[in-house]
Amino acid sequence: MLAAAAITSGDGSFLFSTDEEANDPRCIAAFLGSGHGFQEVVVAEPTNCEAVLAHRGIASVLMQFQGAAGHASGANAIHASALHQAMRWGNRALDFVADQSHQRFGGLTGLRFNIGRVEGGIKANMIAPSAEVRFGFRPLPSMSIDELHHQFGTLSEPGAVERYQETFRGPPLPSGDIATAEDRRLLARDLAEALGLPIGPAVDFWTEASLFSAAGMTTIVYGPGHIAQAHTADEWVELDQLERYAESIRRILDQPHT
């Protein structure tokens, strides 16, 4: 992107953010509240050099389970352990997610869900007095994030959860109710066509593009690489895609804009 900008004479503005990876959504919110004057955004994410007009939302959650410390030989260890409560909740959550596999929106199906981290306990012969679970889910644009929070929160046994906290939320792309989202999708399609970018299918992963869309900006996701290589060992991007992407950015920056 910067290499392409360096060889053009056209105007361009670039915003670099770690909001998603850091689960700390401050950068883009500050930009959107700055009176920036922009109306259209191209967000760089791995989309095989195709313009993506729609993707899932996202929510990240911190759950803390409480138990009663004691010796593991006690008959109450099965129910008193905070770790056991967390595992029971996890099983119910996985079953709930499996039950959503029939849900569809456009080319997307089901609810994406991941338990990313479980911590707690002291050692094998002690009942765990506390446990922490961090999980995330990625709903279809037609699903309510608030309703899903309610569902996940009620899957634990009474009194087992000490804290349920949403740590990050991102709306789907495009944002808004069904009618508004469709209007924004059509505007994004027009933008992609005006920029000469091929249009690809909706994707399962979340991007910060939805934050710009929620602010009323026409937004597409476009970048080199494939999500299958993201967050893996030795992640990589094909050189021909980098070249194709750089050339498309150069061409866009060199276009006259009105």
C-alpha cells in the first residue's frame, strides 16, 4: 500500500489501527469522531484481491466462574469446582452453537464460536475456587448480538458465574437494519465497480470495515492474501497477489476524483 502510494502523485489517506487485535476499540472511534470529512473507505484485509461487501459481526467475552475451595476428595468437588462449572457451560455453549447451523444469511451459514482461553484452579487435589473463560462469537448479519449474549449467559448453572463482560463488539458489514444494510451494500457495490475491483463473496471473519459502515461511510474490504493463512505459523501472502494489490492501489490513487 505504501509502496504504491510512493510512486503516485494522487492524493491518499491511510489509517493504521490495532483496535481488533488489541480488543481496545479506541483508534477508529477517535478518527470517526474527528470531523474527518471522508465518505468512502477501502479496508485492507486478506480477501484474495476481491472486494468484499458483507461479513459477520463479532463479540468477545470474559466470563469468571466461582466455586468453593476444598480438598478434591470431597463428594461436593463435582459441583463446587469453578473449573467444572466452566466446562459444563462450554459443553452447553457448543451444543447451542451446533443448533444454529441451519441459520443462513446470503452465502454465510451458522454461528461461528470459539473458546480461546480457560484458566483456573491450583492443582489436581484441590477444588478450583475460580476459573476464567474468554470466548468469542461471530454472528450472521441477521442475528442479534444482544440476544446471543443473553443465550450464552443463561447456559451456566445458577450462581456459577461471577462476571460476564463483553470486552469487544463489532457490528456486521454492512451495518444497520435490513433496509439500511441493503442500501449500504448497494453503495459499496457501486464503489467497487467504480474503482474497477472484482467483487467477491461475503466472508466469515470480522473486519473494522463495519465500524466505518456504522458511521455512515460507504465501505468495502479489499486486500491480498487469504484468511486461511492468517494467525498461523509462517503466515504468508502470494507475491502475485501483492503485486496485483499494489498495482490496483496505484491505479486507484492515480484516478481523478470528484
